[in-house]
Amino acid sequence: MSNNKIILSLLFILCFANLSHTQTKEQSIRDIRKKFALINTDSSFTKITMDNEEFLEHSTCNGAEISGFFKGDDLKRVELFVGKSNGVQKTEYYYWNNKLFFVYQEEDSFYYDTNTGVLDYDSVATHFEGRYYFADGKLIENKLKGELIMDDVDKINPNEIAESLLKQAKEYADLLETKKQKGSK
């Protein structure tokens, strides 16, 4: 076989491998969106809630709460709310077969009236939205919009955020499962 045919064969294989990877990723994201929709339309969950004293080592300016939504023994969704002095952080973790598959983050700040120098706690502006898609415990896609302002973050590194989200998702799932088991005894 000539060198040209070998090179063409290798290029074909690489193109095919890249195409199948893209299709797999796109299919995974479609599957994630279907699971997300199923969970969000189900109203039959058992809800377990913990306030910040039960799950945080330190208090927050305006409180914190975590809620887990269970279907039987399976955790399907966790909602985390953290009140800060200048706004609110919300994170939703979604699980399928006890594995994290999607996270939605939102960061809102209270409107600051420059004329009066006062925060309006009834008006918020969304400064950041993050959508993180996971497959087999790995980040496969993220969609980020805006900037994180409440944490001292100069640049958003999706891989670092994803690693942190995976760790938090496991911790919160374990905490809520423990509270659920204590409540059923």
C-alpha cells in the first residue's frame, strides 16, 4: 500500500472517530434533557429539607437551605439556596440511577439604587447561569452565561467547577439520604 493510501485511510478513520464522538455527545445531551424534563414534570417526590445549621460549617448572611427530592429510595434532584448579603446563589443537581447527570447554577444580585445607596431586596438581576452536562461522572458540555460576582473568581474554569460540583453533589446526596433515613425511623 502506498503512503498516500495509508494517510488517506488514517484520515478517514480519524474523521469517522470524531464524527461518532460528536454524535455520541449530542445524543448524550438529548438524553440528559429528556431525563431533566421527566424529573421536572414529576410532582410525586418526597421532599427532605435541611437549613444551613444542619449542613454548613459556617452561617451565611441571609441563610441557606438544601432540599432533596426523592422518588422512593432514589434521589432525583437537590436544590441548594444560599443567601448572601448582596444576592442569592441557587444550584440544582439532577440524578439518574444515583449518578449526577446535570447541574444548573444561577447567581442573582440585589438591585443597588445608586441614588439612595440602598439595596432593593425585592429586585434581583441574574449575573450568571451555568449548565453542566455530565456522562459517566465526567463533564461533557457546559453552557455558561455571564460572570460569577459573589465568589472571588477572576476566570471561570469549567473543569474546576465541574469537579467541585461532582464533589458537592455526592456530599449533599449523602447528607439528605442520612436525614431521610433518620426521619423514617
